[in-house]
Amino acid sequence: MMSFVVLAIGILFLLLLIIRFKINTFIALIFTASLVGVGLGMKLEQIPTSIQNGIGSSLGELAIVFGFGAILGRLVADAGGAYRIAHTLIEKFGKKRVQLAIMVAAFIIGIALFFEVGMVLLIPIVFAIALEASVPLLYLGIPMAAALSVTHGFLPPHPAPTAISGALGANPGTVLVYGLIIAIPAAIIAGPMFTVLARKFAPDAFVIKHELTAFGEQKQFTLSETSSFGISVLTSLFPVLMMGITTIYTIIFNDGQPFKKPTGIDAFITMIGNPVAAMIISLVFAMWAMGWHQGRNTKDMMVTVEEAIKSIAMLLLIIGGGAAFKQILIDGGISGQISALFIHSAISPLLLAWIITVVLRVALGSATVAALTAAGLVQPLMVASNVNPALMVLVIGAGSLAASHVNDAGFWMFKEYFDLDVKQTLLIWTVLETIIAVVGLVMVLIMSLFV
């Protein structure tokens, strides 16, 4: 029981550092992990080792996946690929189905870009289209935000699902395929369908605005100077396609299990499905497709590379800090105690993992930190209950999106970009994120009956 008190105090201390004293999240996580380790009775010399192991095990793979993913996404954006994708889809879908066009564009772009970057990039495009179609910005903004959120919560190579997959021993390709099954209906329900409801209980937010100054100056493109639609989509989805090919291949030829000693074509297919290899190959293709093929010189591309790395450096450290906290919980024995507490419970381990993640999300604000902390807590429970690791990753991803509120940077980003007050943001953004979390939970529970 004392361990749970230590955990509760630790989370409260973390909140105090971040919210009250405005301490950097990475520093706050390391401080909290250290103190929780002491509170759990760990040997003092073991605490720094656990922190080191937690950060190392998490960032070993993520440094390449996350870093190369950021570069790939920025290359697509700077070549006008994102602009081309959005405008081509809107042209094909027509103004009557402009919501669906925006959602598909955000989904494609969101796979290659992190949530915050995708939001910054798409808002000016969405604003211009909203003016042209004479519809409120939120009419398009809600589907856009829903699509970006589901890619962030459910689909590798995004950092949270990739990191949780590594922590729980799940195959990222399997997580990707299952995640797509969940993400598409979740985006539709939380996007176009929720917009109808949102207009009823927050009507003041749905007004047509002729200016929006929350975003900074954005690079302007003409279609003639952008990359083609086909190559833009292919570049954005390249790592997803490779991981998907490997997953489908193993399902057809090896019952979905990894090859023990792959040779020949099996070895090649296994290699391209590894997230690290997929991102390396994808970045080489992106440098050609969004760089040299477009007439850009290498020096200009390296400026894009440096900007992309700068934009994600602190987020990488925060993920490492969350992984350090997770490792302290495992090495301090608290995750094992939670497993023992619920091992004979009638509550589904998947539902329990979702509840734990939601509580952490509400308390900590960061979806990634909540997900990594929850992974550390439920890992022994997952093993003892023989739960499918991919489903556990996805249910944690769903819980990590729930109830975004004032301690989440995404909350304030949505508020400012759509020029809302706090009440409107709670009624729209917080509800939107919670809908995705609940739909994700329901979908995972249904899938658990079959896989």
C-alpha cells in the first residue's frame, strides 16, 4: 500500500514542478523518477542505473525513427508536398465533401508529421479553404484535428505507439495494421460526425472569420512549383507501406509470427519492416523525391534537416524522461504490485490499462508521458494475463488521448489557432479527444474477441 502512496505523491510532485513552478518537463521527470525511486526503497546506486537504462532502451530506436521521421515530414512540407496533397484531395472530393477531403489530407500528412507540426502546417491551408468554401474554420478544423490525433495515438512510426511497442514487445507492423482499423472509424466519429454535435452546444465558435493571426508567416506555394500528388503521398506513406508489407507478408507466409532465422526474401522483407530500417530507406527516398528530383541542392536540404531536428530535440528528451520514470516504476517493484493486485480481478486487463492511462493523462497532460508511464505499470499484468501486446499498445494509445485539458499543450494550441475561449475549447477539443479515446477502447475490446 505504501508504494501506491509513493506513486501518488510522485505524480502530484511532478504536476507541481511542471504547472506551479514551470520546470522543464524533462528535468521534472528525472527529478520525480529519482525521488520516487528513493520512496520505493531502491538502493541509491541503482536509481541512476535505472534512469540510464530507461532512457537508453527507449531512445536507442526512437532517436532514428523520431529524428528521421521529423526530417522526412519537413522535407515533404518544404517541397510543397503537403500543400499539393490538401489541394488535390479537395479538388477531387468537391466542396460538398470538403470535410472528408481535409480529414484524408490530415491523415496522410499526419503519418509523416508530428501533431504540433501538422497543426502548424495545415491551419493556413484549412483557413484559406474555409474562406473559399464560405464555411466556419472549425467546420474543417475538427476533422483535421481528429485525423492528426488518431495518427499520433495509434500509428507507428509516431513516437508514442513506437515507444510503447518497444516497451511491451509488440510488433510495430502489427500495431500499425490494427491501428489503422481503429484510427479510421475513430477519426470519422470524432471528426465529421462530432462537428454536427459541436455546432449545437458551442454555436458561437462556428462563425466565419476573415482573418486569423495565431499562426506565423507560412511559405506560400503555387501548384506548379510543388511536387506531384502521387510522389507527395508516396513519400509521406513510404515507411508505413514498408512496415505494412512486412506485416502482410508474415501473415501470409508465417501465420503472422516473425521469422526465426530469415534468409533470402524473408530476410529482406523482415529488414524493411523494422522501423529503423524503414525510416532510413524512407529518408533516402524523401531526399531524392522532395529534394534532388525537385531541383533543390543539398545545402538547402540540410537547412531543412537542421530545423527539423531542432524542433524535436526537447520532445525526444521528454520521451526519454518518461521512459526513465517508467523504468523506476518497474525496477522499484510497483508495476509488479499492481499486477498482483489485479491479476485475479474480473476487470479486463485492456480496460484496466485504459483507465490507468486516462488517469495519468488527466494528471500529467502529456499523452506520450502518460502512455510510457502506463506501459511500465501494466507490463507485468499484460504478461500474466496473456494479452495481445499490439492491442495493449493501442488501448494505452487510446487512453493517452482522453480528456485533454489545461495542462496539455495541445489544448492551448487548439484554442489559439481557432480563436476560442477556454469554455469553447473544453466543449470542443476536450470532448473530441475523449471521443477518440472511447472509440479506441471499444474497438480494441471488440478486436480482442478475434485476435
